[in-house]
Amino acid sequence: MEEELLSKIKVLIEIQREDEWWDFKQEHHHDKAALVHDIVCMAVSV
């Protein structure tokens, strides 16, 4: 099960495609407010 998940993650990274479920970042958020903002934006778009 874990290897299947890792395989799916690797494929998503390789195709470099974002959608309503995946939001790739170049670096971690610097503060919690920015993280919450991204989560809310993704939740509203669903």
C-alpha cells in the first residue's frame, strides 16, 4: 500500500500538473496564515 502511494506521488511530481486536489509548492510555507490561505482556497474550489 505504501509503495503504491509513493508511486502515485512520483507520477504527480513528474507530470507537474495541478488541479483541485494537488497544489505543488517550491518551498514550505513561512507562516501558518499562508498555509491556511492555500487550504481554504483549495477547499472553496471543490
